[in-house]
Amino acid sequence: MPNTTIPLTLINLNDDGFHLLVEIVVYGQKHFAVLDTGASRSVFDAGFTAKYNSSPISEHEVPADETFATTLFSTSNTALANFPQLKIGRMVLTDYTVVALDLASVNEAYSLLGHPAVVGIIGGDILFSHQAKINYETFKMTLRY
């Protein structure tokens, strides 16, 4: 299997920690997502997914295991949506079903700190299945695809 190496951007959270951002491509447009090795599942902003998905699956139709995976993000409004294509570096995921959550508070905090908005959080489902290796010295991530 080939690998792709993706540059990461380190942002300072007002000297109270750091986040790593990764550039992704969804619907042909570049966006940032937070890289979160502690998140069990990748999630995307509900407003962003609603913009492109005319009929997202309602929170009542979200499978129990998906709802459980998102409780760590302390929200009660979950939904599923579908991305025809999600690109991270040269890796392309097709027909990728995403959990949609309200990430407005994350983006408000980022804005106050002068950081770019994010459309999602890349979590363990992608990182584990693509054997992610994160190099904190060079701020690069390698994924196998």
C-alpha cells in the first residue's frame, strides 16, 4: 500500500495547549480539520454538512454506536451525512459517511485566538485504519492508503 505525507499546522491555544490542523479537501474545496488522536470517530460541523447534503440522516436515525462515539464531544444533536469524496493528502475516501456535530463553539474560540476555522475533527477511525504516523518534530503525518 502506498503512503502519503501531509504537512500539519501547529496552533497555540493561548499558551493553554496546542492543536494540530490538517488540510483536507471536501466538495473540491480546501479546508482545515483538527487532528485528534483521542477522538474515536471523525466528526464534521453540522452547518458545513447541511450546506452540501440536502437530506442528512436525522439524529434519531443515527446508529447507537455512532451516538455513543460522539457523546465524548458533549452534544446531543448528532446526525449523519455523506461526503462523495474526502481527500487528505493523496489519500481519497469515497462515499464517506460522517457524523455531524455543531462545532460553532470550537470555531468561535479559534477565531478569538486568530486561528482559521475548521470544518471537522479527524479521529481514530481514519487515523487507525490508515496507520497514521505523526512526526511532532517535522509536523508531518503519514497515512497508508
